[in-house]
Amino acid sequence: MSSIARNGVTAVEEFKNKVQARTARVGIIGLGYVGLPLALLFNEERFPVTGFDIDTTKVATLNAGDSYLYRIPPTEVQLARQRHFSATTDFARLRDMDAIIICVPTPLDEYHQPDLTYITSTAESIAPYLRHEQLIVLESTTYPGTTEEVLLPILENGSRAGLKAVRQGQSGDFYLAFSPEREDPGNQTVARRDIPKVVGGLDPDASDLAANLYGSIFNRVVPVSNPAAAEMAKLLENIYRCVNIALVNELKILCLRMGINIWEVIEAASTKPFGFQAFYPGPGLGGHCIPIDPYYLSWKAKEFDFHTRFIELAGEVNLQMPYHVVDSVGKALNERQKAVKESKVLVLGLAYKKDIDDLRESPSLTIIELLQKQGAHVSYNDPYFPFVARGRKYNLQMKCSNLDDLDQYDCVLIVTDHSDYDYRRIVGEAQLIVDTRNATKGIESSKIVRC
Ligand SMILES: NC(=O)c1ccc[n+]([C@@H]2O[C@H](COP(=O)([O-])OP(=O)(O)OC[C@H]3O[C@@H](n4cnc5c(N)ncnc54)[C@H](O)[C@@H]3O)[C@@H](O)[C@H]2O)c1
């Protein structure tokens, strides 16, 4: 086990005492959609929190008491600043931390394979500053094995003092765990602290410490036996969503052909009090999780000569959805004696889901590109994005259009059903509405095409 700390108090006890006294210093690496709210949650609970990021603009913004995330108002950051929250790009300050939590991106590379470079470079930044009795937790979504096979060796090999992680039944110097993030952007129904936190440590002490730390800000902690189980639990959650969304997307296309309203069907099926959970069709998957995470497992599975067929099939169906939407626009225009070429299309909503300011992997971007390739003149409106510049895949360079003169467009295409839109007015003023989200539910008009 780990060394005995001063005055006969074990390292584990000392860590827990610090957590209880709120003197445990918490460092959060990666101050994005996941890391910043987490840092603020620890700060709210009176922990001394330091945020680390390589993005100098984000660090300067936070230290100036401002925010770059829509759902976090500047006042929240200012309050945190008063409680001594600060952000830094100086990774040497990691050595002062008792717990370090990693929340950096885990995207796919251009070949649709896991891109772990953010995790590996973060590990390289931590390693020189590792010290005895620190707890390191990875929160980034990733394939089972990452914590032990990727993070652990970089930390140990890069540690200047030759520190070793505490392993099952062996002594060591620092603790390592994985604890997945379960953020659901835009969901106001569950308070962050009410979302149970899964933790899996490299050894029982690491699990215990991580559970203790998170237990001080979350109402329920769910320990599992090792990091891989925690990594897999997160992937199961997201694969479950991905597969079920694919199922309803496929059934939607069948229902359209059969003249059945899929939304009505889902609503009816949802009345079953057991054994059914509603998932909804849409224009395609978006966000940093559902379109990406399942492929982390597919990639890892190959190492075990295993083919994850559900994931591949779901991916195939979901990836086709933007193409289905563009085909539907083409058909709707055709019925009105118009071609896609030279038509004016207004895309309503760019975010990958309603009421959020996140554009990553949004199907709207693919849809815009496909429409432009067919010669349409595409504009967009989204209250969350005044301008769209270069993204990971697309370089649209477009400015948000206002919602005046809707009848100038040959088609208004609802891609994201933001709550702020007045759909009745939009239907009243537009020539044609193609609705991918059932946003016009309850409005009867021959101008509406649901797809
Ligand atoms: N966004 C979500 O809703 C969500 C939900 C659950 C899980 N996750 C997972 O959480 C992780 C983080 O996602 P996110 O949405 O917060 O990403 P993000 O892009 O919003 O934020 C990541 C932050 O990490 C910083 N960063 C990158 N490399 C760094 C480095 N080497 N050192 C320090 N900082 C670095 C970036 O500058 C950025 O501020 C991902 O693995 C994601 O899959 C995200």
C-alpha cells in the first residue's frame, strides 16, 4: 500500500481529511464544456480550484471574470473568482494540487480512429510535476484500457522522481482512477450534483479517494472494480443512445414511406409504463459524444478480433440522415416545380441539439454543404451562433441571417428545434417548411413537410 504519511496518518486518511476540510486543492485540466462546469462545482463546494488549459484566450477570459460558454453566465465565474478560482497555462502549478482531473477532448482522427493526442500530451504535461499522494483522474470519454495502458505509463515514465502508481496489493506513490463525465447539455431537468458519478480506481485506495472527492460534490458515487469497467460503462451509455437513435431513424424512413407519423407512434409507445424508453429521430447525430464515442470501442474491439456490428450498423444509418434530409428538401421543392439548384434555403438551427451553443459534429453543417454542392443558396439562423467560421471539418464562413422576410426563401429547413423560435409565425410566413424535428407539431399546414 501507499506510504504512511506524517504523524502515523495514512495518505488515504490525510487526503480524506483535506477533502472534508475543503483544503484539498483541485486542479482541472481542460476548461471546456465538461471541465469548466466541474471546476465551478468544486469551487461552489469551497474547494480551492485551479483550472489548467493550453488555450490562453480561455484562461484570460476566466481570469477577467468572463465566460465563453453560453450556459455559464459571467456572474458565475465572477463569484468563483471571489472564492479564489483561477485559471492558468502554467502547468508547473500542478505540483501544488492534491487532485488532478483531466477533461480534455477525445475526438476521432481523419480515419475515424481514436485520437488520443490530447490525453497523451496532457499526461506529458502532468508527469514532471507528479508528487507523492496525488490523485489523478481521467474523465475524458475513451476506450476501455486507456487509463492503464496509455495514461499510466506516460505518467510513470515521465515522473522525474520515478514515482509509481499505487496498484492492487502493491505499494506506490500516486493514485490513478477513471471517472466518466455524464453531462447532458441543455438538460435542465437534472441538477448536476444529482447525476450519479461512476468511479474506477487502479486499486481500492484510488477508488476510495476518487469516490471520497466526488462524493463531496455529487449526491451519489458508484464505484466499480477498475478503470476499464468505468471506461466501458460510459461507452455502453453512449452506444445505447446511438443504436436506439439509429433504430428510430430507420423506422422513421419506413414510416414516411408507409404514410405513418413516427412521432405519433413514439408518443403512443411511450405510454407503456415499462420496457420502453423513447428515442427520437432527427437530421443526424451531433456533439462530441454520440457520433464519436462508439467508434472508440469498435477500434479497440479489433485488438480482440471482434467486430462490433451494432455500432457499425447504427453508424451507417445515422450517417445517412443528413443525406435523407437533403433528398427530402429536393423532393419538396420538386413538388413545387422548383429545383434545389439556385433555390434559396434557410437552415433554422445549427447547434447539434436544441437550446445549446455547441456546433461540434452537427448534422446541420453536413446538410449545408450538401445543399451548397447541389447549387442551393443557403443561409442560416441560430441565436447561438452569430457567425460560423472554420470548424474541424467545414469552413463555412457564414453570418447569421435574421428572420425577417421569410417568404424570400424557397424553403425553410428546421434542423434544430430551439425553443425560442415562434414556429407558428414561421409556418405562417414561409413558403415551404421542411421539418426534421417535429418542431411544428400541432400546426396544420400544407406548407409543412415532415421528414
Ligand atoms: N461536451 C459534452 O457534453 C461531454 C459529455 C460527456 C463527456 N464528454 C467528454 O469530455 C471530454 C472533454 O469534452 P469537452 O466537451 O469538455 O471538450 P472541449 O473541447 O469543450 O474542452 C476541452 C478543453 O481542453 C483543452 N485542452 C486541449 N488539450 C489540452 C492540453 N493538452 N492541456 C490542457 N488543456 C487542453 C481545450 O483547450 C479545451 O478548453 C471529451 O472526452 C468528451 O468526450 C463531453
